[in-house]
Amino acid sequence: FHGIYFVIVDSSVFQGDSISHNGANGVYLINGCDTVRIQDGYFRYNVLAGIDYRTGEKRSILNNSADNNATSAGNAYGIYLDGVANSIVNGNAADTNSGGSSSNGIGIALANCTGNIVSNNTASANTSGASLGYGIFLSTNSTGNTISGNTTNSNIFRGIAATSSPGNTFSGNTARLNVAGIHLQNNSMASVVTGNILTANSQYGIHLQSAMDSSIVAYNIIDSNTLYGVYASGCSGVLVVQNDIRQNGRYQIVIDAFAMSDTFQKNNIAPSTGQPDSGVLNGAIAAGAVLTFTRNWWGTADSAAIRARIYQKSNADSVIY
């Protein structure tokens, strides 16, 4: 059923193991298996997850291949952490994991996790029968984690996503050729998104959705996404500063739903060649919305040209520039 199954076993080391073709998980560690290291292993072609780690801390998952895990029903994962704290996931390949017909395929997943570092991994080409494939996915009040230096390309849905997970940092990642590069939603507030490369995704570079208060998006390259560069839906108190937002297909920045008091400053906002007035679409419907767009560079200092690049769909003149 499981390749390796430990319950309350501390201070273990798994190094250089090859564990594959199991009916459930390659490695399944639960109920407080603390201070464990899994390194240089191959955890592939298992039905549920390559590595499934639940409830513990001070774990190191280093330089493993956790790919091609697949199921016809339910979720499939390369690496799955639930209730894990203060651990390191570094240098792993968590690619081409495939979920069932109504489920998810996820490279690296964190649920109820706190204070972990997920860095320098590849989590690409994950998929499912329901077209719900994620590179890295945080959920269920995962908070205080750092997601950095990862490559999350060609997943069938999101490169990096978080739902109901506040206070995480996403820095220096690359997310290309997904539907959305980064998607943060549902009370994932106080997120910090810095220094990422979000290009050539089929919809958005970054999508901030619902209760993303006090989040910061800074120093990112958001380029050549098919629809929008930055899509902020129902967000208030978000700061988007010093990003390079350019050549996205329809609009560089879209604000809609009940957005209030968001600030976009010191960004390079360069419309696509095919739609030279596709700077900002303001669709915010909240009464009294004030959206600050001062001190951006629009490729011109001509005030009439800048005005033409801001489309006020609703709440006329609530964009201050």
C-alpha cells in the first residue's frame, strides 16, 4: 500500500532510496515524525503522492525526484505536507503529477503549514482530468511560509496558488505557460510577492482575488500574458509598486468587483503593440473607491495619451494618476 509508513518515529534519515509503483504513497510519515531528512531519493509512479508528510516539524526534503505520481480518482501529489512546521523543501523535482477526473494534480502542496521554506524546486507540467494542475499550492491557513526560487511552468491551471493562507512570501519564482502565473485568493491577505518572473501565461500574470488586504506586489516582471498582467478582484489596501508590467494582451492592470483604496505606483506600464491604449481597466463597483496610480511610467509624459490608456468602466474618475 505505502512504500514506507512511519508513525511517531523521530530522527530518521532516508537517503538515496527508490520507492515507486505503490498503491498509495511512496513515503507516508504521520503523527509527529520530527527531525527527519529525506534526500536524493526517487519517489515516482505512486498512486497518491511521492512523499506524504503529516504533523511534525524540523524536516528536510532535499534533492528528490517526486514526479509522475498519478491517480484516476482523487488528488495526486509529488510532495504533500499537512500540519508541518519549520521545515525545508529544497531542490526537488515535483513534475508531471496527475490527478483524477474531478481532482487536482499538484507538484508541492502545503495545508495547515507554518514557517516552512520551499525553495529551488521545479514543479511543472502537473495536470488532472479536471484541468486542475498546480505547481505549488498553499491552502487551509498555511501561513508564514517562504516560497522562493522555484520554477513552476506549464501546469495545466496555476503555477503558484494560495487560498485561505495569509502572510506568506513568494519571491524569485518563475511561472510561465500556465493559465495564471500566481493566483492568491480568499483571505490570503498580507502576502508579499516580489521579484518573480510571470510571463506567457494564457490568462493572467498575477491574480489577486477577494480579501487580499495589506498585500505587496513589487519588483516583478509581468510580461506577455494573454489577457492581463495584474488582475485585482475584490481587493482593498493592496500595494503594487515598481513592477515591469508590459506587453500583456488585453490590459496591463485590471481592477474590478469591490476593490477599494488600492495603490499602484512607480510601475513601468507598457501596453501591448496591438492595443496601445490597453493600460488600465477600472471595473471597481464599490462606492467611493479610490485607486491611486501616481508616479507610474506609461511610456510617455503626454497627459492625454496617459488618459487614453485608462478605461473607467465604472466609478468614473476613481483612478487618480
